[in-house]
Amino acid sequence: MLFKNNDSPLSAVDAGKALYIGSDVVAPVIKKFKEHGLLLETTSGANLGVHSYQYAPVSESAKNTVNELERLYNQHRVAIINFIFSRGG
């Protein structure tokens, strides 16, 4: 949701800082989101030369899936977090 709710592109470093984790942890996740058509990569703007990413789902289906995941997470945050950690990550 970090990228979805941000009007400006974010680099892996910026995303890591916002999430209180290292950019080395964020970078592979960003790569997967880009590969699945959720993020658009850019090297323009304030971070010229730095790879930044903007939420830009490639299809209405992808956009609807993210919206549904956001809705479910907002309603069942604790249960989802417990489930994730019970599975070991």
C-alpha cells in the first residue's frame, strides 16, 4: 500500500526507510511487483538516475485485486499478520 498511497515515485531506499527495513530487503519485492505489472519503473523526476517506482497496475483486474487485498488487510490486520508469522515469513 506504500506505493499505492504515494503520489510520487519511490526508490528502494525511500521505501525501505518508510517501512523501517533495508533497501536490500525491499528491492526483490519491488522487482516482483514490477514483473507482475503493479509498479512502473522510472528514472526521471527528483531522483534522476535512480530507479524509482510508481503504483501503476497494468490491468483493471490487477487494480481490483490490490484494492481487495487492501480492504481485507484493513479489516483483518492482526489475523493476517499472525498468519504470515505463523508460516515463518
